[in-house]
Amino acid sequence: FIGSDPRNFSDLGAEVEFAIGEEQERHVFDKPTAVVIPKGLPHCPIVTRRIDRPYLCMAVSLTGKR
């Protein structure tokens, strides 16, 4: 999760709620954040609770396959 203000990289510009695990444990953040999900771990939904400006959500998958 990356903010879109090039003058302030430490501001996400939003408040995001992210659920992870079978129990749907909720995590809330408003700073740029990297979330690492081990293989097979249930995750989501992602809820934008507040938005001041657009932000980027990037998904990166690291595998040994081409």
C-alpha cells in the first residue's frame, strides 16, 4: 500500500482495514505498509475506511516458476 503524494512518501492518504487468517483478524493502518502473506493463508477483505487521496495497492507474487 503506497501513498500517491510525491512530496510526502510517509502519508498513505487513507485508512485501510485488512483481514487475515481463518479468524479474519483485522489490521488497520494509515501509513504506507507492506503485507506479507505466506502461501495458503486466507486473507481479505480489504476495506478502505477513509480516503483523502488515491493510494496504490500492489500485489506481488514471488514464485520459482517462469
